[in-house]
Amino acid sequence: MLLRVSCSLLFCFLLQFVLSCNNKKEESGIDALTGHWIILYPDHHIKTRSERDVYGKYQDSIVNLFGLKLLNLNENGGFVEVDSLLKASGKWVAENETFQIREGGKGFNPFKASVQGLENDTLQLLQYLPMENERIKVVWHLKKLDEDTAALKLFTPEMNEWRKKPSGPESEEALRKRLINMLLFYSDYLKLVSKESSYFLLSRVHLPFHYYQHAIGMREEISAAFANLFYDEADAKKAYDLLQATIQLLKGRFQRDENFVVEYAQFFKRMAFYLKPI
């Protein structure tokens, strides 16, 4: 009788253990996707000359739309792309091997892909992009950032305060502070990018700069992306002039480093220091 009871208890224990493991396994799929990511690059799989010709027309646009973007997939199903941090969040869902983002802004409404794998904090998402008469196979590589304390700061409201459009004209001191916050954000962003890539995308950095070999200069025109951060064109021009004066002040002091991306990151930080209100 005692043996029968012991066997029953053992069976119940094993059943509970198996069910518990299954539940953990199911949760681990969502848990693995939850967190902070940077989209690294697309790996395209071209089979025919026609596919190559078609993809060649759109490749730059695709990379500029998604490449090196910072994303947050939170545990409640909310999706945030850092460049749109101050806007309403989108939604994400993963079922079986299907991954989808909705209402996430340009390129992410919707974004549909299938999960190909997750290894060493790198997620692979497979998409078939309809282009003209072709369906191009593209595998996106995303790097998880949850273990990178410096990278996680880029997702905080404090680091993105400069994105808030002012309600009225700003004083020179306020403009300097806004520019300092921008420069420090992009300095840290480029440091993050430099860990994974020897290049960065100009469309990700809303500063009116030309980037040269071991140097930075000003663009002749103020871009809409930069101007839209300020109350009006007059304030945008004042901010532009402050950046230009700072670059002139630092002329000849551009320090070399391991690659261009790191050099630009270091120069941004140096500019932020010299922009501090007196």
C-alpha cells in the first residue's frame, strides 16, 4: 500500500515537473524576443538576375528604412522605435514562428516576418519582400542590447528629451542645452553602432553635418529633420550657427581612433563640452 502511494506521488511529481518545463519552454519564446534591439543589416538571398536587378533598385531605400534602428519590444506587447519614442507605441506579437508589428510607424505598419533563430543574442527574421514582379528573400539580423547598460540609456526619456518640440522660441542657453543633449545621444548611439559596424547611416543622425575622413563639416542647407526639432526656422538657424561656431573652434582638433564611427562619436562629445553655456 505504501509503495502504491509512493508511486502515485512520484507520478504526480513527474507530471507536474513536465508540465512546468513545457510552460517555461512556451514562455521562453516570447521572453527571448522581449527586450531592446538594434537592427544590424539585411542578408539578401538572390537567386536570379531578375531578382538582383529589382533588389538593386530598392536596396538603399530598404536599408535606410530599417538599418541600425533601435527597437523596444516590451513584455506587454508594446512596440517602440526610438526615433518615434514620443509618439504612441505600436504593438507586436509572436505566435509559433510568426512575428508581426502593427501601428509602429513607417515600415512597421505592418512588419511581418518569420523567426529563423536566436543565437548569441542575435535574432534572425525572414521576410519575403514583394518588389515589382519578384519576391525577394531577406533575413534581418537584430542584436539584443539588454546586457549593454550604456545602450539601454538610449531608450530612456531623459536621453531623448531633445526630441520634444518646444512650444515657443528658445533662448540661446536653451538651444545650447538641446544641442548638447542631441550630441551626447548621438555620441553614445555611434559608440553602440561601432561595436557592430564600421559604418553608420546618415539618415539615423539628424545633425546638419558632412562627414569626412578624420573631419566633420557643416552642410550648406538645414535639413527638415533638423529644423523640425526647433520651434521655427529662426531657432533652427540659430542652432545651426552654434554648431558651426563650435566646429570652427575645434578646427584641427579632430582625434583619430580605431575607426571613423568612433572618431565621430568622440568629436560629438567634445562638441557638447564646448557648447556648454558660459
